[in-house]
Amino acid sequence: MSLIVSAIGQGLLWAVLGVGLFLTFRILDFADMTVEGTFPLGAATCVAAISNGMSPIVATLLAFIVGSLAGLITGLLYTKGHIPILLAGILVMTACYSVNLRIMGRANVSLLGKATLFKNAFLENLPQYFDSVVLGIVVMVVVTSLVIYFLQTQLGQGFIATGDNQTMARSLGINTDNMKIMGLMVSNGLIAFGGALVAQNNGYADVNMGIGIIVIALASIIIGEVAFGDLTLNQRLVAVTLGSILYRFVLLIVLKLGFNANDLNLLSAIVLALCMMLPVFKRAFNFKHILKRGLDTND
């Protein structure tokens, strides 16, 4: 039972990453590699701030701001510097490694004995692992609601239009470059915010904790879409959270089958690849089924 509760709690905390990446990957229609740098950047900022006596709430919000600044740099390189988005993201991601070392002063910093969002009277009195479930639910309800509200505003509709058809958006007077920059800022802010939450839950921040993050975030998006089928935009945002929880259960099952924990990134990539190839498998199966029916009819 404790493993199931832990998987749900981890799924909820990591779902923030999925919602953040959803804004660029699904709405703006490009993959942003900056997230592999902004996740540990958020963790490093939060842990360093808490270690220096800052309130965990303020430190977590500070992580969002710092992540947004990293997204701003990527956006400027992409829109004003005309650097391809993939390369712009890689450049900022690489720079973030050195920035993280500067912020923390060393490769990793522990939060042992420090106050965090998980260390309060209410959460500490809950059964084991329920603290991450409760806090995760609160965070995801707030984050998802805010993103849904934003997408329904005039600014949010302009953001969606930019992702759907840039030419049409420009003809309507929308500054598509500003929309892309804003999307990258909010996306990376959420990713850094997620990094701050995970760091507090783990009790430390490490400069290498961003490796493979984009695969985990993509898995939340893809598994949610595959599991729940055709959904509206708002429903797809909710499905990201459920997809993140399902992904954690997949990892739990894999570990229970006896696979080595060191293979998690490899297994994550395989699971994601299979989920993304599912429509191809479905089309192939339907084609074979139709072909077989055609042959049976001819007989």
C-alpha cells in the first residue's frame, strides 16, 4: 500500500513538469531542451535560498522566477537571435549547469535539518508518503486551474493561435515572437517550480538531477493522451497529471519485475517510444483487419 501511495505522490509532484512542457510541446508545437537545465536550476535556487534562511514558500516562488528568466533567454535567442529552438534550448541548458554550481557552491546541497514545504505540523502528522499526495493535489489543482484560466483569456487565445497557425495569428495582429517568449517563460518557470518541489521532497538538490527530465515530462503528456483518447484542451491538461501518475505506476511495475533501478532512464525512453508509436500500431492493425475482411469477402 505504501508503494502505491508513494507512486501517486511522486506522480502528482512530477506532473508540474508535464504541464510546463505541454505549453511548448503541444501548444507552441516544439520541443524545448531548456527544461533539462531549468529543472535543476529551480532545485538549486530553492535549496540555496532555504539554506540561507529564506521561507520555503518564497524560495519555491523564487525558483519559478529564475526558471522564467532562463526561458526568457531561450526565447530571445530563438526569436531575436534566430537560433533554432532546439539549439537555443541546448545552449541555455548547458549554461544552466555552471549557473547551478555557482548558486549552490558545489555539486549537491542537502536540506537536512532545514525547513521545507513538507515540514509542517499538518503534513508531518499524516501517514507515510501522504504528505506528497496532499501537497501534490493542492499544487496541481492550483497550477492546472491557473493555466486553464490563462488559456481562456484573450492573451491565452493569442498564445494558442500562435501555436496553431503563425501566419493567421500575425494577420490578426498578434505578436507571435512575444507569444513564444511568454510561452517559454511560463513553461520553464513551471519546470523550475517542479524542480523546487522535488528537491524539497527528496531533501537535496544535485546539478545532475535534470538528466532525462524531458523524457519524464513527455511521458506524462503522451501516456495521458493515449490512455484517455480524444479530449478538449482543458481535459488534456488534467490528463497530464493522470498520465504522470500512470507513468509512476509503470515504473513501479517494472521495478517489481526485477529490473535494475539504474535502467530507469532506458526503460522510460522505451515506454515513451512505445506510447508515441501506438497510433502507428493501431493503423497497421486496422489495415490488416480491413485487408483480411476484403479477402474474406472476395472468397
